[in-house]
Amino acid sequence: MTTTLLTTIQAAQYLSLTARTLKVWRRLKKGPPFVSLGHRSVRYDPEALRTWAQQKVNSPETATQGEQA
């Protein structure tokens, strides 16, 4: 099965972010993993975006533990 890679704009829409946010995050070496296909060509794997987003989910238990410290 071939995975269709997403452009920065498509990835931003998927994550409900702006393309500019993803560009800044790339420069800061944070945010979701991406594939660089050349100087100006960047793509995102949809499965990697899902995994990254799931890792960012905060459960109520995790959020309150940090507040109790």
C-alpha cells in the first residue's frame, strides 16, 4: 500500500494549524516529523501526524498531576 504524503498546507489543515506554524516549528526543530524532498519541498506522512497528535493528548489525570506539584 502506498501512502500519499501531504503538503505543508494539507498537514496544517489536518492538524487545525496554519502552514506558517508548521514552517516555524520545522525551523525550531519541533512539531511533527516531516520528509524533506529537496530545498523547498517538504511533505508529511499522515500516519506520522496521527501518531504525533496522539502523543500530545493530555488526559485529565496527567493535567492535574502537574498542578499538584
